[in-house]
Amino acid sequence: MAKIHQTFVCQSCGAVYNRWRGRCEACNGWNTIVEEAPSAPGQAGPAATRPSRNRGRVFPLEGLTGEAKEAPRIPSGIGELDRVTGGGFVRGSVILLGGDPGIGKSTLLMQASAAMAGTGERVAYISGEEAVGQVRLRAERLGLSTRPVQLAAETNVEDIVETLSQGRPPALAIIDSIQTMWTETVESAPGTVTQVRSSAQALIRFAKTTGTAVILVGHVTKDGQIAGPRVVEHMVDAVASFEGDQGHHFRILRAVKNRFGPTDEIGVFEMTDAGLSEVPNPSALFLAGRDHQAAGTAVFAGMEGTRPLLVEIQALVAPSSLGMPRRAVVGWDPNRLSMVLAVLEAHGGIRLGSHDVYLNVAGGLRITEPAADLAVAAALVSSLSGAVLPPETVYFGEIGLSGAIRPVAQAGSRLKEAQKLGFAKALIPQGRGEGEKALAVETLRHIADLVAGISAGAPRRGSGQRGRQQARYADEEM
């Protein structure tokens, strides 16, 4: 009788061990290793690795030359969603959608499925977490109860595949969520690494053989990562993240991986009483309610894929009574802020070692490109000196460790977006945008030029304690 070996699998990274351990050596996670029953011979899973006795078949090899056909797409009916996917859903593709609980994933997918069903396509919505009645209540609240979307509450993958295979294959199938699915080929509890991997593999096989576009909803951990094994992200064709903050009314759909489209595009939505509405001009949304007379604010002209976005950078520099001053950042890289502060102190003559620094990207947007260095530096110097930056000016540029301001890509698109929103001036690196006639452009070579320009407008006298403090900072630290 064959001996059955125990298998212990990490629920975070999928690493397999022959005995239990407290810490996973692959991902350094504690208490993430769980014992899972091995698969029976002939079944799918890590244990079914016996070599096949067949020699296999010979298939033809082709060259690089030939006619390349674009993958057929199905428009979702939502422009922002089509922008992120690259023009619509590709037939036979599998998309993994992640996001925080309550962020609006189910609402977005319900609206997309209803829009596609309204065009005559067959759309199936399979819920593993909610009953059919709950899904109907959401559709009724969104005003989509009359759309011909096929609903079901099921978690068995074999039953789902067999049901969807009946009749005309659906154009879109939504699985909410993949962590609740289970397959009979694996003797493990739903949500474990083996079950998630095997269930996803069965659904991917169904999508490739029938041409159905499948969307898998994935839970998100406390770190913001999609829960489950990382191997699932490599199995699917696209990975999208639905981001947002409960304190703000807008949501951002960002593509992390996309085999059939770009990975740097974003879709912006606004959460309303009637569901998610598209935001055709996100810059106006992020700049709404801006205080033009407040020091420490600068407008950054950024890029998200091919879309220019203008956002407000807010900085607050205040004297600290702590031995280790605080550095709090929301919406930007904290390491990048530390670098900008060091450059300002080394090459700009700004002493911030005894000050608390708070930086925030207004609206909850997260910025990743280094082109925001110049806007961040301008906001920091403005907050320290008390000088109010011109409200009709935008900033963008990368700051090097030597203090030099380096050019960034797509300067023309940034300037055109700023001119469209009524801005009259731009401070940018030298070498980019000098030929633009849309608005007045002032080029900067070094961070000292920026500090000198802002300190020239710093208040020297003021009434009250705030005015005296700002004057003292401008005199002592500029």
C-alpha cells in the first residue's frame, strides 16, 4: 500500500513543506503554513506529478513572420473600464480584480454586467458570498433590475462550469469571489492555496476553451495584496486593483498586469447614490475645493498612462518638540520624501532637522512617478517660509541628489492639461517644454533656483504670532 505523505502549504506564497513550521522561509510569514490533504492519483494538484507514459504528440513550429491578428474584444459599456482593459474584454481572457472590502468591486461588476447584457450578450454573475436575493437588491438599488443578467449563488467549480457550458457560451462570467470556490479534485477547505489554485485553473481552462471572458474577484489582505497564492496572478491574463479611500467619494481602477493592453492606465469613478459614475475630467475633481491663499500647497501636473492628471500637493512644516521629528506621508513614497528633504538641506540651504514634516496628496490619489519631486519641494519651502505659491502655476520635474532638476517625459501633455484647466504658468526642468506656447513656461536648473524664487515672496513682517513665526523662519533658514 502506497504511503501517504503529509503536505504543508503556506497560505501566503504557496510554498510546500513536508512538515509544519512556524515561519515560512519563502515569504517570512508567521503561522501561514497549513496542512493540506494530498490529491489522489490522477487528480489535479501538487501531488499529481507522476510522469505520463505517453510520448506526446508533435506540433508544428512557426516563425516570427506572419499576419498578427488583434485579439477580438467585447466593449463593457463603461468607458473608464474599457480604458484600463485596453478597449474591452478579450474573449477567453481571465481578469483578477482585487480591492478592499466595501470599496465597490461588486457594484462596478454589476454595472458592467448589466451594460453588456443590455447589448444582447449573455452575461452570468456567480456569487459565492451573497445569496441571489442580496444581489437582486443591489441591482434594484442601482436601477438595473430589468437587465437580463443571469444570477446564481454557487461555490462548486464543476457545477459552475457545467452550467455555463449549456447552450451559448456567455460572453462574460463573473466569479465573486475566487476564495469561496472549491473543486472536488482537491481535498482541502475552500480558501486554501490548493483550492484557490485548482479552482482558478479550472475556470481558466473553461475560459480558454469556450471564449468566455472571466472575471475573478479576489480578497485583499491588510497589506493591500490580493489574498491567496501569487501563482494565481501569473495564471490569469490581467490583474486589476480597485483603489480608493472610504473617506473620499472617488475610486481608481488600476491595471497591475495586462497581457492584452497597457498597465499604466487608470480609470476614475465617483461613488454616488446611484452607483459608480465615470469621471471624464479627473483633474477638475482632484482640484475641487482648493484653497488659493494657503501656504504649503502646490499643483503637480502628473501622468497616469496616457492621461494627464493635475493634483494638489499639501505640505505642513512645523517646529518639533521631539528628539526625532515626525515624517508623515499620505499618497507618496516616504523614501522619496526623505530624499527631497536631504537635497533641500544640502543644496538649498533649508534646515528641516528640527521640524515635523507632513505631506499629503489631496483627494486620496497615490502618486508613484518621480516627476512630483519639484512640486513637493515647492510645497515644503512654501510651508516653511509662509510664502503663498501663485495659484495659477503648476510644477513638475525630478530632483537629483546633486540638486539638479532633471527633465521628465510627456511634458507637452502636462502643459496642455494645465492650460485647459486655466493655469497660466508652469515651472519645469530645462530642456522640456520651452517650445510650448500654451502657457508661460519658466525653466529651472537647480533646486537653489526654486528656493530663491519662493523665498523672495516670503513674508518678512506679519501681525500676530503666526506672522512673526513665518518672518523668523524666512530670516533664519532661508
